[in-house]
Amino acid sequence: MLPPMSLIVASNLKKYYRVYQKEPGLKGSIKSLFVRKYQQVKALDGVNFKIEEGELVGFIGPNGAGKTTTLKCLSGLLYPDEGFVSVLGFNPWQRKAEFLKQIAFVMGQKNLLWWDLPPIETFLLNKEIYSVPKRDFDLVLEEMVGLLSVGDIIRIPTRKLSLGERMKCELIAALLHRPKVLFLDEPTIGLDVVMQKKIRDFIKTYNERYRAAIILTSHYMGDVQQLAKRVIIIDKGVIVFDGELAEITKKYADHKLISVVFSKKVLKKDLKKIGEIKEFAFPKVILAVKKGVAPLAASELLKSFPVEDLNIEEPPIEEIIRELFTGRDYA
Amino acid sequence: MKKYLAIAKLSFQEDLAYRSNFFFYFWDQTLSFLVQVLLWTIVFKESESIAGFDFNGILQYFIIVKLIQIFTVSRIAYVLGDLIISGDLSRFLLRPWSFFWAMFSRQLGKKSYRFFYLSLVIGVLFFLDLLQLGWFKILVFIAMLINISVLTFLYSFNLGALAFWATNITSLIWFFQQIADFLGGGWLPASFFPVWASALIRKLPFYLALGFPAEFFQGRVEPAAALLGIGQQLIWIVVLFFLTALIWGKGVKQYEAVGD
């Protein structure tokens, strides 16, 4: 017997696109009718990871990094050029019904709901499509409707719902068959903070209750910070980090932030001697200093300046990641 | 099977939400028919009969042609084309169903609404005995309509699948549908063409799907030939079905390779 395989395995996954380039102007248009210049884009260039049952993984990277392409390969929408993919023991690309019945792919901007009919009709249709027994259906629906408090809107035609209400119903439609693997592509895009929190809480509950493996991509670090313990960072088709969220700070942050509130006026040039000024909004100033010298810098501040309040902080994760993506070496 | 029934039922409800749509479509068709009446009035001032049609005969022919079109027209080409180009096809591919049968059931659901209207019209004609309809004629005509619905769906589905290879297909779809209309006898009955052209047109599947059933309804086709026509329709359905499977298979592979 082979040891049990991880729920999701991607090994040396490669996907190249051929994009054709057009020269500008009418001349270029005519020329492109006959001769086309193609350029190869490496969307994924050897991606490796494993994800186990019950794991909730945040997948982050700038636009065009390969997040969605990866999800498409895992769900069976894209045929990888090279490498090995296995999800729930299936080759996703074959899109077998038994496989599709155990996964769900929620894309923030696309909807499953029938526009002119109330969400409940889509739910009932999905019950048939995924052959969910009536008893399970009733139970799960009641539970989810309760968690997202949408009891009174599922009977209103979808086109009359707000974006947030629709997104909640989208999630229900996608999860009624209780998928074991869930791909969430930007689930909170365009939502206000209250709605974002509600959706996050719901995803967390689903993950815990059904031990589902969830991969989540998002542009909001908040989503990832609140939901995912493990984070995979991808850039230009290559994984640059795979580990616990807290590790990112340890590994990549080479400085700390000291925020100080002064009681009397201070001079910028005096502060510059201690560290780089990140923000100067008197009486509050934020200084960046090298990791090792933070305590020293703090005591120097307390000694020589009129300090009212002082804090040493890690730089926010968003900032670390932004710096990661703006052209520094990862090695 | 149950899931496809559910899709059909839901599509039926969805179409009910657009009752007025169908109403306007119906009147739009009627209006364009009135223009035709004017045109033919002028044409028939010169002669009693052209190519085997008198004035009443030609109007009757076009009424039936319109009814057949209203009942059997398929918009799946545009729907599918949009899904492919926008990338929305993805979410349909990730469901445990056959996309083709799902769309077919959807069409079926939408059509049942129109079928209701058509049965009303035929029912009235039947009871008024305006066209000396017998049971044989009604049954054969209904069988033909069902076949034609399948044929136009398959044809339209393949036109939509062109979007796998071309990025702007609206005009392409329109063009191919005009050709189908023209060769089907939607502009003129086949007998208006020169003998050789008319013989050719009658051999094509397009005519089987429009002019032929109209002529049958008018009593211009012998019962034996009508039954043969149904047989030919069935053969074309099988041929188109396999063609669709082939094109769809190739197209989806292309879609998987390129993504969006």
C-alpha cells in the first residue's frame, strides 16, 4: 500500500501561454493578418506544493502572478503543459463527475445564480445537479442561511439583491453539496468591511465544520491574515514563499518601526540620525530602524527627545509583501 | 435525468419572467409579415399564379414559415459564443453535468412556452377547419417541428462553438443564419428558383427544416414523401450530433489550453 496522498498535490506544474503581439496602427493590423509574432508567457513555471485535509491556505501574489492559473489547473479548467496534479486522487483535467461533485470554485466576479429567479431556485437546481439527498439539503441550507443571515432574501429575484447579498447566496450555492476542496478566487472583492467580515467568518466556519481544504486568493491581506495560517506567495509563475504567515515577517522584514509621540517640537534632521523617517505628522512620527538596533534607537530617543509615548512594531505584512514584489531578490 | 428535467423547469420559469419579450417578438414578426403582404400584392397584380403559388397560397406559405421559425429558432449560438468569449463557460464546465444536455434542456424549457402559443394557433385552425387538417397532418407536422427544433439547436450550437477559434462571431453567426434562412426557403419557396437550383435546395437539410414542412402543411407534399422527409431529418440529426461532439471536443481542448 502506498502512503495516503495529500488531498491536493501539484508537482513541477508548468503552464505556458502563447500571446500574439500586434504592432500599433493600421499597418500593424494588416500585417498581423498575415504574419503574427508570438510571445511565450510563463504563467506557471514549475510550481510545487501539497495541501492536506482541513487546511486553509492563502494564495497571494500581484496581478498576473499565476494565482488564478494555478486554481484553474487544480480545478480542471486548464490543461497543464508539464508536471503532475492530483486533487482528491483524481486527475482534475478529466473533469469526472465524481470529482466535480466534491469540489467548488467560487470566482468573485462570476455568478452561478440565475439572474431573474430567486436564489432558492438555483439552490434547488444545484440539489439536483449534485444529487444531494433532500434531508442533507434541508439541513445544510438551514445552517448556511442562518450563518449568513439571508433567510429573508433567498426568495427575492437575484437581480434585485445587493452585491453583498448576492455574494452570500453565491457561497451557499457553491457549498450546498459540501465540497471537500474549495477554491475561492477573490471572494470578498468589492464588498464593504462589514460584509467582508461576515464572509470571512463563514468561510472559517465551513472550513472547521467540514474539514475542507480551502485555497483562497485575495487582494485584501485582511482576508488572508484572518483566515489562513499557511500562506503561499507566488510571483511570475514561481512560488517564492510557502509557510506560516508569521514566518514572512521573520524572514523578510529587516527593519522595525518605532512610532513616537512627542510632547514638544523636534527637528527632522535630528531624528534622521536615529532612523529613516517614514511618516512625519507632528506630534506623531514613525521611524524605520534596522532590526538589531531597535532597542538601542528607542533608548536614544527616550534619552534625548521629549517623548510622550513610544512603540516598537513589526512592519505591517502588507508592506513587507509589497516590498517583496517590487524587485528585490528573494534568495 | 432528473437534473436535466430540473434545468428545463427552471428555464421555463425564467422565460415566464420575460413574458412581454415574447409578446413583442410576436408582434415584430407580424409586422414584418404585413410588409410581405404588401409586396406580394404588387407582384400578383401581374399574374394569377407564380411557380405553383397563387396569392393566398404564398401568404399561407409565409405564415407557416413564420410559425415554424417562431417555434424552432435557437439563440444558443449567441449564448454559447458569449460564454466562451467572456470566459464564463468555465463555471459551467465545472459542474457535474454534460454541458450540451444542460443547454439542450434549457432550450426545451424555454420552448415549451412557445409551444403553448403554437398549439393555441393550430388548435384554433383545427377547430375552424380552415386548412382541412386531419389527424395525420397534425401528427406529422408536430413530429417535424420536434425534429426541426433539434436540428436548429444543433446548427446553432456549432455556430456558437466557432467562438473557440474566433473572437468576434456575432456577424459570423448572423451570416450563417441568413444562409440557412435563404436556402431553407424562408425568403422564397424553392419552386421560385431555376429548376437546377430548386432541385439542389430541396436536397439540403436547410429546406427540410423550413420550406418542406411548410409545403407539407399546405398539402403540396404527398404523405409518403412527408414520412421520408421525417426520416431524412432524423439522419441529419444523427450526422449533426456527431459533428457537434467532434467540434465541441476540439473546442474545449483549445479553451483548456488557452484559458482566459
